[in-house]
Amino acid sequence: MIILGAPVVTGIAQDTAIKNKIDDLSTTTERLKLLHSHDALVILKNSLAIPKLLYLLRTSNCGDNPLLRKLDEALRSVFTLLQF
């Protein structure tokens, strides 16, 4: 069950939402490589992935989901590629 874009219960809906965020970050990473690192950070932080990701993490009970490790690795790779 999904309400306002966030899964309410754990299960397939929660896994799908987290997988979608991972896919969005990988697409975003490729596009942000074309920008200057500071511009890419501002765009990532304020408008693309981070606000939606924080909403997902705040509204769903996903603290013990194993996909969070993959999400963490995707975020780490984004910030590593931007080379601040």
C-alpha cells in the first residue's frame, strides 16, 4: 500500500520504492558528471534526488531493509564521482 508516494507497510512496495530511488540515482549520476562539481552538488541536494529520498526514508518504516546498503553505495558513488 502506497500513500502520497511512500509505502506504508514493508514488503514489495517498499522494495520497489527503494529500487526506483537507486535507479534514479544511477541515471542522475551519469548526467551530473557533465556539470561542474559544485553545480552538480547544489542540483542534487536541492532538487533531484535527495529531498525525495529523505521523504521516503522519513515516511516509511525501512530501517531494516537490506536494499538500504545498495542505496548507500549508490549515494557514495555519486559523491565520489563529483570529486569535491
